[in-house]
Amino acid sequence: MFKVTIDNKSIEVEPGTTILQAARMIGGDVVPPAMCYHSELKDSGGKCRSCMVRVAQGSAADPRPMPKLVASCRTEVMDGMVVENLTSPQVVDARKAVVEFLLLNHPLDCPVCDQAGECDLQNLSYENGTSVSRFEEEKRTYEKIDIGNLIQFHPNRCILCYRCVYAADQLTDKRTHGILYRGEKSEISTFIHQAVENDFSGNMIDVCPVGALTDKTFRFKNRVWFLKPMDAHRECTKCSGKATIWFRGDEVYRVTGRKDKYGEVHDFICNECRFEKKESADWTIEGPRKIESYSVINQNHYRNVVIPSVINPIKETME
Amino acid sequence: MSEKQFKHKLYVKKGLDIAFTPETLTKIQTIISHYPEGQQKSALIPVLHIAQEELGGSLNVDIMDYVAGLLNITPIEVYEVATFYSQFYIDPVGKYVIEVCQTGPCAICGGEDIIAYLEEKLQIKVGETTEDKLFSLKAVECLGACGMAPVMQVNTEFHEFLDLKKIDEIIAKLRSESELKKPEELTWKERLS
Amino acid sequence: MERKIILENIEVEGIRSLEVYRKNGGYKSIEKALKTMTPDEVVNEVKTSGLRGRGGAGFPTGMKWSFIDKKSGNPRYLVCNGDESEPGTFKDRYLLMNIPHRLVEGMICSAYALGANTAYIYVRGEFKQVIGILNEAIKESYKAGLLGENILGSGYDLDLYVHTGAGAYICGEETALLESLEGKRGNPRLKPPFPAIKGLYGCPTVVNNVETLANIGWIVNNGGEEYAKIGIGRSTGTKLISACGNINNPGVYEIEMGLPVEEFIYSDKYCGGVKGGKELKAVIPGGSSVPILPKELILKTAGGEPRLMTYESLSEGGFITGSMLGSGGFIVYDEDACIVRNTYNFSRFYHHESCGQCSPCREGTSWMESVLHRIENGEGKMKDIDLLVSIASKIEGNTICPLGDAASWPVAAAIRHFRHEFEFHVLHPEIVKNVKHGSLEKYMEVPAVTGE
């Protein structure tokens, strides 16, 4: 076992564990945010740079610090490694910079975005962003496109995390969309007009950290915080059948995979479960889905909300 | 200045009958043999170069799908690569693609004047193709010949230490070269379709 | 003085061919290395030589070689980085066009030292002529039994192939190059793992610059110790310098490390002074990504010592008053050069060449270009100058690969040393709009206002 210390908290982990995974084991404020990393998608991560941390001591054997900040999602721990997340001003600065970069061309159209309320970028900006932008240029814009009749792609919101590409690569038998062009002009696209149609294509919606890929069958139907998420399952020959179904009253508004507190789905579901089973009779209800207490989805559901301390300083500066 | 309003350009498969000659196919087999077994995707960039050269000067969907089939990879893998590299043209180009270096060392040695002069001479803007489909003009980044600045390449031929007189000579030479053939012979298969 | 290692015999007619190259002492190192030395002995000679990577980073070559994983049981690869695309650098093209066998010879020794049986030369796609010449050279070497199975009866096999790129600066970054070699988009990989552990096709791989590998034959022939005698301190051997910009004799020069910068610029043996008898204004000594230095700081260090062509001397003073030897792309600017326009030009280059994979580089390079474009066109504000410094500092160090640093250093350095030119652009939009090329210095009697 390797001992790793993150923001003065120590834990012993298996060799091969990444800094981010170790931080998640400790939990709380030491956990760096992650936008492009998804633990179920091989090779994901390293791109958005929001999870960067400072390695103050490489290992017990070689205590030198690492020269640059590292992506915690892809850097494996060494025995005796000492990591700084929020305790490093350099990390906090870099994270602010990443948020600024990610928001430069982002339309900030949360009021009309279906992802609002469960958006990783919204959370990241709330915790690390500023209220004013220094960007005076015109934003990069694209027209939205339909990828088949079930998924809508809103390129303006895309942060090029590549998660949907890895999902298509690893969950479906033949990937038909990918990253085209280069640099700032990179875009997620099919190149030729082609629907992404596959039994598992709907998972692209779940892995998208922002509102770039949304469920067309749920489009503008309701706000997520008005819905009540319930864990449910059904017998399914294609997938695990383990899902979260989102009620308003008795009506099922949408079906998604079960997202954990880091927004990750571990049991991917098939398109039949997601798009076609929208009657409560289709499902065996297990009980309410546990949602982190600070999530906006818990609005009106919880009392005595404990705001994580990371938010406090920002709240103070905002006030 | 880059255009900020991007439009998703969706391309169409035309169902063209694309095929390399047997000689080219042999050449491609040799290239594939340079890489370990199962790594035939490594040959993608070299094969796309050949395709672009032999099948009409640019890469359309049909050509890329054909290449994907040859290398046993998915079409999107080809599109991803073809759109990444500057040397591959997705949209049709003229017979002669004139690429003038506009990066620092060339710029301070008159590269920008060369571009302006070519725009005037060919009556097209950077990024455009002349009506007779003879010339496409592009301003490109560093061609790695800064000591011979200003430089440009026409298709794959380098021209160095350029001045306006040299440009006149090069264009005149290309024009006379192309006149040896009828215009119909110049237009490639792809543009005829 | 004046020893040549790489460009030795370059003037001999027909040196491009194997026959003439061999007559002039070429390929002697193969016999020596393959028949009288163990691979480790070759590695040790290279270590002793103090040879450092000539592509830009200057990492000790022997050390890089010693990291290669020999225990994995996977095949090992040697890859030559010939994706020369750093603005201001054209030495590898010159070397390959004129004396391609120097590289082939170096690669055979190097691959032997690393225990690689397959090697690739990745050449940027635009160098079509170079690719032809290299293929011809390789063909000759196969015919002569210098490549292929059982080289010169030594029992060692090596296959060497040329691989073509297709126009992407980023493929000069070693892991992007490997991705490209695998037929993918040139997105740099996250490190670790380094290529020495997991490189091409997941196998142990060493990627070296053309010039680096071209030194190896000489080192094998003459010994690392002899090589280390050339140069000064940790900057051993010779270096190819690509000299360009506003000078009388642009071209590639092989210099011994330690040559004074002043001599390099003004001697008729090298640059031959500034073109048209103009004054020297500034120099970028190591390719477009390293900091630009004004005349006072390129000729002498801040401490008043003469600046020398070595890794150490050029970087003396850090980025405050120093720069880097980088890839040896030596760009000279005369008194009429507009630093703002040039900085905009380079930022456009990096914006165009960013792979777009990680957010600081993708978004930041585009942002810097936009702001610089505004300033250059007389639409900038005073606060834009500090904004640029801030953006540059937020990209630097926060990206997957060094392109982010390469994009931010030139901007930060230009503002550090030529802030008054940026301020002039902001304060005199009318003049700036009408004077597109050349100097604004003559207008600069207008007292410059500092700060906002």
C-alpha cells in the first residue's frame, strides 16, 4: 500500500491509484473537480486541466516536488507523495484560470439549458469563477445539430472533454462521431450527416459534463430541480436495467443512468430503458435517489443544508 | 483574423466509384508492411497523401471512406485525421495550390507583400480558387525554410528567396504548363461529377 | 577551432550519395559500434560526450537513452524527429537535403545502442524533396548491407523507414509525433508514462532530433571524451544554427558551442551583419518560442559579460534578461521591425498550431491572438497589455505539452522588453493603422506614457 497525503490528510491506497481517486477516497474539500475525466472511460482525463494539483513531494524515496502542476486524474500516486489541492495558492489560481478559459466561448445560456442544475461546469464556475469576464471578443458560435432523433448536440456549450467520444468508442460497437479539425476550431461532429444510432448511444448524454449533448425527449420539458429522482430497475436483456427515473407527480419525465456525486455513471443503460420506458409501471422503484445535499436538485427537499466550506470563502467575497 | 461564426459543414457521400490503380495498391501494401502487424492504421497519413495526389487534389467523403476500407478502420478515424492536418484539403482546390508562408521570419522579409501581390495578380483572396480552377491561394504557417525567406510552395515544390519578379515568372510558367492540355483534361474526376 | 562534425565534407561534390559519403569516411562508425562495442558501451560514450537534445529542450541524450525499458520484453523503437517546424529553424532540412547519410549512419549506431530493430524517421509532410532524398539514401544503405538483416555480418538487424507527416507543428512534440506515427491526430499524450517506457505502439521508444542523431557516428568514431572537449561546460560539441531574418547571409552554420553571439551576428563567416547596414534591434536566438531579446541583452548579459552561443549563456538571467538556445533558430530583427506585429504574427502561428486538446492552450492562444490583433490594428486599450501578460501566465505551465509555454513566452517577452511599442500602438491608433510595415520608432519621439 502507498501512503499519500492530500491537503494534510493521509490515506493508504493500492499502487496504481491516481491522485484524484485517492482524494475521492478521503472525500470532502480535498477532492479536485474533474470535467473531462470519467472513471469508467479508459484514457479519459487530462484535458480540461481543472483537476490540476501541486505535488509538493514526489515520493518518500524522491522527495523533490514536481516542477509543474499535474492532472490529478491521470497521475498515479507514489508512496509518501504529498499533494496540495486547496492548500496551494498556485492550484487555486490555475483552477480559476481554467474556469476562465472554459467560459470564454461558453454561451452562459443556463436559463435555457436543460443541463442547468446538474451541470459540472456550472458547479465549477460557481466555486472558481468570477462574476465578470475579461473577454471582449465575439464568442465562437455554431448552429445546434440533431444527432439522430434522440440526441441534440449544442456545440456552443461543448468544452471538448472527449468523454462522448470515449463513450462511443468503448460502449458501442462502431463509433460514428469524433473530434474534427484542430485547435480552437475543433468540434465534435459526425462529418457526414449521420445519426449516432446504437443501443448505447444515449450514454453520451449522461457522460457529457455540460449541456452540449441533451436528451431530445426531455428537451424543455422540465427543470431538473422540480423533478424527484428515484432509483429503479427493470429486467433488461441489453443492460443492467439500473437507472434513475425522474418524476414530477406520477409522471416519468426522463430516465438516466445513476450518477454518483462526481457526476459519473457506473452502470450504463441502453436506449430502450432510457428513451422508451417512461411509465412508472415499467420499473421497480427502489426509493429516492440520494443527491448531494448542496445540489440544487435538493431544493425544497432538505433542511439544514450544510454548505461545504469550499463555497464559503467565495460566498463571502460575493457578498 | 479568424471567422468566429462556425458552421458545421456536413459533407455528402456521392457514391463515386473510387479506386486506386493496381500499381498504387501495391505501393500502399509496401507502406503498410513498414509497420507491425495490426498497426496498418499507421499508414493512414501516407495513404491520404497518395489519395489526395492521385484522386483529384483534395479528399472527399468517398475517397476517405475508400481509404478507411483499405486500412480496415472506421470512416470517422479517417475524417478525424484528415481534418487535423493542414496539408489535407477537404474542399476542392485548384490544379496549383500556392501556399505562401506568412510566419515571422518570412513576414519580416516581405512574405506579406508576396501574398498581397498574388491576391492582386490572381484576382482572388487568400483561401479562394481562381474561376478557371487553375490556382488556389493559401497563406500558411512556417514551411521550415526561413533562411530562404520569403518562401512558398506550389503543390509540393518549394520556391525560395521570392520577389515580385520571381512570382511573375512562376505564375507564367505554370500557366503555360497548363495550356499544354485542354481545360477539360485539367479538371479532375471529382470536379466533373 | 572551427571543427565540423555534422557538416564535415558538406562541400564535397556528390556527398549526398553513399559512394562519395563512404569515400570520405562515412559509415566507419557502424563497423566500430556493431563489431567492437556492446550497446551499453555506445550508450556510455554518448553519456560521456555530454550531447544534449538538439530539438530544443536540450535534455542529455545519453540519459534519455538509459531510461529505455529493457525489461518489458516488447520490441524497442528508435524514432527520429524530423518534423522541423519551429519558425526560424531549418537546419534539419538543410542537413537532410545535403548529407542524408549522416543521419542514417547515426541512426544505425543509435538503434544498435538501444536494442531497436525498427526505426522510423518522421519527416514533416511539406518536405517532399527531403523525403525523396532520404528514401534514396536508405535504399542505397540497404543495398550496401548497412541496413536490413545481419548488418555487415554483425548479426544485428535494423529496418529503417521514412514516415510522412502532413502539416502540424504539434507533431514536433515527441508524444504527438508518436500518435501521428500511429495514424492518429497529433494530440500529445499525458506524461508519465514517458516514451522510454511506453512509446510507439505502447513499446519502449526513444525519440531524438535529426541533428542529435547525426552526431552519434562521430561520437562512436572519436569517443565521447573527444566530443566533450568541444564547447564550453555543459554545452558540448557543435550546434547547427539556422540564421534568418534581416541579415546579410541567412543560412545554416555549424558552430562550436561557445562562439560569442556578437561574432556570430557580425562576422562575415556567419550572418555577415544586419542587412542594408541597418541597426540591430532584437534577436530571437532559439526559434520563435524562446524569449526575444533586445540588442543590449543579446550581445551582453545583464551582468555585462559577452553572451555566448551555449545553452547556459543564452539562458543567463532567466527569462527576465535571458532567453534560450532552443532549436538554434536564430532570427534577427533590424531597427525597422515592428515587435508588436511580429508578436501578433507568432501568436497567430501558435493559435493555428494548437491541437485543441487541453483548454488553456486551445482557448488561450486564440484569445491572445485576438487581443494582439486589436492592438496591432490600433484598436487596443492600455489594459490589454496587462491582459496579455496575464493570459500568457495562465497558459504557461498549465497545459499537457510545451506548446502552451511556447505560445506564451514570446508574448510575455515582447511585452517585457518592448512594452513601449505596445503602448505606442495603443496611444497612436491613427499612425498604427496607416503604417503597416516596419518601424514606428521614427514616430516614437512622442513621449510614451507608461501604465494606465
